[in-house]
Amino acid sequence: MKIGIDVGGSHIGLGILGSNNELLYKNEKDYPYRREDMSNLVVKTILELIKKAIEENKLNLSKLESIGVAIPGTVSEGTIVRAENLGIENLNLKKEIKKEFDIPIFLQNDANCAAIAEQKLGSLKGYDDSIFLIIGTGVGGAVILNGKLLKPKRFSGFEIGHMVISQDGERCNCGRIGCFETYGSIKRFKEKLRKEFNLPDTDGENIGEFINQNIKNEKLESMINKYIDDLNVGITNLINLFEPEAISIGGSFAFYKVLFEKLVERIQEKNELFNKESMPKFVVAKFKNDAGIIGAAMI
């Protein structure tokens, strides 16, 4: 058995995978977003979840093969070099986990982990060239060409969310101006909806209900169209670069059917591709928010 952990912008999820990569157990815990002590909080939460999983499942540590951790940012040799949306830099997470559990520990970028799960077992299975996108707190991505995940020698690379799509735009958490994730983040979009329509700080399901019930509202329609247009710019750039056969979208965006459908319609309608005939197939991640957990356990 293997443990997979997905560190998100607002919560951490943990799962146990069996010998056939089936998800046998899942648990998650929320935490406050971008606190000053995020490094300590992430380590503490991960260790709590691991201990609870072992206790609740009566796991024998000798049968636990490894622990894999999906990180929303740049990782290298067991260290979180930079996780912008968490406010974490240079945290040797592998070392911290090893203090409690002396078994193999692996770290990888969260989009890479989710892409591995979707390529091997999910929505991208059968495609040689594909792109996986996580649209959630930020925007992350991974690219698969000729059946292989593209990975640089240094760090984790493919910071798709920090591709600039507006030189005179808003400032990103990373300090640059006009980053894709500043416009494409579903978290930021929901925050704008709450502010504009004076909505309570509720979960995403309620936001989804609000969108479905008010889809004909002119102001809401205008905000959705602007959001979809920004996503179209970033995703079209990626299609022109990598010519994927398929694009799978995960993260919390995948739960908003109306937004997904509008996005696909907009990209196909505008068709701003360099090679007009190379429109990829768009699919929703099979494992939704579990993709990072499953992929992390598989690395």
C-alpha cells in the first residue's frame, strides 16, 4: 500500500492506494489560507493526517511502501523551493516527514501528480499527446508528449499559471503583472462573485447553485464571459505550443459544468489556433480533486 497526499491552497487531502492503485481510504483537513506560519501548519497537518490514517486503518508500517506528496509549486529533491499560493519557500518537507516515518518519501508538483493519475488511469488514458490543467486556487498544468510527462532537469517546471496573458493587468501573488492564474483562478473568480453580489463566504457548491439559478443575469453573464475569455487566451496559447490531442481539466473548476461547457464552446467558437484543424478533445478529469492524491501515491 502507498499513501498519497495532495497539498492544496486551503486544505490537504490524503489517500491510501491498494496494489491495483484503487483508492481504499480518503481523509482531508482544511486550514486557513496564507497564514504567516504556513510551513509549520502544512507539516503539522500532513503528520496528523498520516497518523490518523495509520490508526484508523490499523496499518503495519512494514507494509507501507512509500508516501508521495503533491505540492502546488516548485519542488526539488524533497524540498518545496517555492509554493507561491501558500507563501512557502525552501521547506525540506521530506526531512520533516522522515523524522516521524522512516520510509521512502517523494515530492512532485501537484499538476504533474494529477496528470500521472489521469494519464495512467483516467481521462487522458489512450492519448499520446495531452495537457492536464488544474484550475483551482491557482492555475497549474502538466504536459505529456509521446506518452511521457515532460520534466526539466532542474525543479519541476511548467509553471503554466505564471505565463503572462496581460502586460498591463493585475499583479499576481508571485509579483509579476498579468499572470494567467491571476485571471484563470476559480478561487479569484468566486471571490469576485461574492463581492459583486454580496454573497456569503460559503462553499463552492453554493456558488455553483447561484450561477445556475442566475445564469441570465446580465452582470453575472458579463463576469462569466470575461472569465471565460481570459481562460481562452491562456489555453489557446498552450494548444499552439504543444498541439495536444486532448486537454483534461481538474481542480474545483471541473465541478462547475456550466463554466466548463462555456469554456469549450468559446475556444471552439473563436478557434484562434495556429493550426485550425488541431482542436483537441476537452475532457473533465476523471478523478476530480482526487487526481493529485492518486498521482502522488504513484510517483
